[in-house]
Amino acid sequence: MRSVLSPLLEADGAASPARVHDFLLGGHHHLSADREMADLLLLADPRARTAAQIDHRHRELALTYLAAQHGIRQVLVIGCGYPRRPYVHQVVGRYGPPRVVYADTDLVALEHARAAGRVPAPGRVGFVRAGVAEPAALAGVQAREVLDFTRPVAVLLHHTLHLTPDPTTPLTALKAMLAGGSALSITHPTGDLHPRHVTAAAAATAAGMPVRLRTRQEVEAFCEGWHLSKGGVMPTASWGHGRRSAPGSGVSSAAYAVIAFKP
């Protein structure tokens, strides 16, 4: 597989958010431009690696909550990036046959997801080259070969909405395509929790990788009309602990997390 993917990686000299994130998590799918961008982030925010690790751990926590407590084993992963264990289909598969669609605009990331996406029957895994700005493709023919959109689907939007100037319209369209009982699981970088996050986002943006921070209220607005669970929008490290952990208490978090359910 490396001989096929390496030319694609080498052709892209710009820093990729997915590859920068992979580097911060200790992965191997990154170029010099990605490492340079990560160095800029770490200079502005020395806890950037910790924040990335918190976000990654939260994914497993969120999936476990959705599958174990709500019985949702259909998952649409938007902005899947470079997969890391435990894979989404592995976590969901602990509770029954998973049906997972990995979606990304990055062809190389999607090929890595494909390589990691083998799952024994009766589970199923699919792949769609699309992002949050393309709701028709995300819920289109390819996705429907795996997911039954007449039943609840969990949509994972982890650390990806900040790459879109205003995802409200496509996200509203996608939400309308989902059945009652479906869920949104969102993590989103914010400047609310510490000034260093604002500094890091400004540095990345100035260096050519735009990072759009959003407030707690802006993140909550993405879930408009849906029921917020587990205390609503919380710092990622605090999510799931209820109101005992007030927003802002997750001092190592650089992002908010929220899970919302469609009535």
C-alpha cells in the first residue's frame, strides 16, 4: 500500500489538518510541512499534544455511550482523517454488528481508512469521499449501501467543523435526512478555555492552515432543535461528568464536546 500512497503524499507540500493531528497523536502519516505546522502550534500551546489525546480518547467514550446506552451501532464518521486504534467500527463492534461509513475529502486518509476497515460479517464498513459541505453525498447512494437512514445513525463530527467557514446550512440539511433517535457527536476547537488556544489558532491560520474557533454558544447552535445529553456542551475532558464539571474546568482541553439526539 505504501508504494501507492507515497506519491500522493509527496505531491502535497501544504500542511494537512489531518496529518498535523496524526503527528500530534504520535502517528506516522505526516510530511515536513505538517511537522513544521505542529511545531508552530506547540510553540503557542505546549499542551497541544495533550489536547489532541483528550479529543481522541473522547471519541471512544462517545461511541461507547451511543452504542452501549442508546443502542446506536450505525455511524457516519465525517472527516475521519488517518485512522487510529481503536477504530470506530471496533468500538461499536463491541456491542453488536457495526455499520460504519468513513467519509473524508482527503483521498489518502480515506485509503488508510479503507485498509483499516475490514470487519467480519454481519458488520459492514463503507467509504465516501465527501466532507461536511456535501450532505447529499454523505447520505447518498454509497452511504446507503451500508447505513439504513430510516433508523438512528450517529454522526461523528470530531475536530472537523472548524475547517468550514460556516457549516450551518449543510449541517442543517444533513440533520434533516436523519431519522428520529439519531445523534450528533461534535468536538470543536474553542478560544473560550485559555488564551493560548487563540494564539495557536492565529499562528496556524497565518501559516496557511485556517483554524476557526467557536464559542460554546456557537457549538450549541449546531445542535438546534435536538436534545443535548450529558450536561450539554462541555470542555472535552469534562464531558460526561455532568454539571459537577462546569464549562472551563477542563484546563487541558482545547475543544468543546457535545452529543445531541434528534427527537
